[in-house]
Amino acid sequence: MPAIHRYLLGLNERASEAFVAAESARARHRARHPTPLAAVKCMDGRVLFPQLTGTPVGLVQPFRAIGGRPEVFWPSFMGRLRHWVESARAGGHRCVLFLTYHYSASDPHLGCAGFDYDTGSARAHAYELARDLGWVFGEQLEPIVCGIETDLDRLILHGTSGEVDGGALVGATEAEIEASLLGAFPSMDPQIRGDLVPLVAGNAARVRALSAHPKPATERSHHERVIAVGQGFDWLHEANLALIINDADPDLAHAIRVASRILAKNMESAPAGDDAALVSCIPYHEPGIDRRQAVARSLGLLELARRVMREVSPALLDSGRLHAMAGVLFSPARRFERIEEDLRARRMTFAP
């Protein structure tokens, strides 16, 4: 087994144990702050809400797409989002969806490759998506445009009457943070506003820590070694490790092309022995998805990604440094299960 596969499987094992162990922390948090939280975000490996906010893994539901730019006409994206919104409504709660864009304050070319480093376009798309989703879901959903400055991991929440900047609230009390939220979002439901306070406080703590001990250059720029295609990758929470491509994107091949170019460029400067991985995954034990469906979809995604990468980055495929792995995820424990290497034999089990 390639070393990078062993590393990823070990990472998942630790993450699965941590996810299960954090169930009590998530339950305690939700008991005090019941508003369901999710984020539309880029495939970029630097955009990780547990690190940005100091909250338990699994608290913020991720919806990933290249550049964080899904559209309301994407059927799979809207189906998953509607299921999440309706689950919140069934529990008697409104919900918050962060529409994110990201950039670097030190170098525009350390920003979002999915938008060709055009932060203005990325922010404009986030506003457009927030407006569309607000119209679709009405008062049940609170869409918040959220900038992420990746040098210091600052969160900037854009409100109707101002901004809430985690970097400007370092050392602030919870009362001061809530006052800042009230000023920026005067019409926001008080329950939601109070439930956002821990995230902003956690971000302020993150900014303070990175101000004292800045990220090394390899963490500020793209340094990913993994392309992950499918769903169920929130266990890949190590910063700057993976480019995560959600299969909800109807132009999935384009997202894979962009990720392939980024990975190929990263590997040009990677030291000898520093290999890369292409991983596919689909969760099961979820509504409408059993294990066999998940296996079939994961294998198909891996084959698609290989074909696209062959067009874009043949040298990387032929280098012997890229190692493919298909898997499925047992959702209740976030446990990744590797599908056997002999994919042909595995597919024969589905033959009539």
C-alpha cells in the first residue's frame, strides 16, 4: 500500500475516533446554541471551519464546490440543501448558511484559483447565491456572505448594516461580540445572533494565535497533495491537505481539471518521495443511499477523475507518484472503508 494511502487511512481512523468522541461536545454545544449551521465553501484545502472557529468537527455542515460557486439550478446541490433545511425546520429551528469566498491579504495569487484569484467576482457570486437562496427558502434560512482571509484565517461576516470581523474582535467579550453582530445584522433573529457568538469568539482566538505564530509559507499557499472527489470528506480536516470536489457539481469534469492543474503544479516543487493521491468517496447509511449504491458511485467517480486527469495532467498520472483509492464512508462514525484494489472483480459483483 502506498505511504500516502496509509497516511490518509490513519488520518481517517483518528478523525473517526475524534468525531465519535466529540459527540458529547457537539450535543452540549447544540443544547446551548441550537441553530443548525452549514457553509458553502471552496474545494480549497485551507478553508476548514473547525479550525477557523474552534468548534467541534461535524458542527458546520459543508457544501463544497470549486470556488464555492454552486448555483440554485444544480439539482443535487439543491436537493441536499433542501433536505438539510427541512430537517432544521422539523426540529423547530431556523438555520444559517455561510456563503463563503476566500482571499489572501499578502498576495492575490494565494487566493481562490477557482475564481482565477478574482476576489471581487467571488464575493459577488456569494451575494448572488445568498439572494437566490434567501428567496427560495424564505425566513427559514439565514444566508450570510462570509469572507475568509487565509493568512490569519479571519472570518468577515457581511451584514446589512456593517461587518463582523474576527480580526477586529480579538480580546472582545461575548457581550461585545453580540453587540457587533447586532450592529451588522439588526434584523437577525436574536436566537441566531446569540448562536453565532461562539463561532466569532473562536475565530478571534484563531486570529490571535496566528498573529503570534504565523503560518509557514507552505500553509499560506496551495500545498495540497490529495484530490478528493465525491462526498463525506469532512474527516480530511488537516489544513492544506486536500482539494475536495463535491459531486453535486454538474460540470464535475471542469472542477477536476482545475484541481488537477493545481496538484500537478504542487508536485513540481514537491521533494522526492512526497507522493499524491486521488481519492473517491460516497457516504452510506444515509437516506436513500445504501452501501452498494455508494460503492458503485465511488468507483464511477474514480474512473471519471482518472479520465479527466489523463487529458489535463498525463505526466502526473504516468509519474508513478499519484496513487488512486476508492472508498465509501459509514456516516454515523465518519469511518472510511477502502474498496479493494481489484476494481474489476468488485464490479463483477454487480453483474446480473
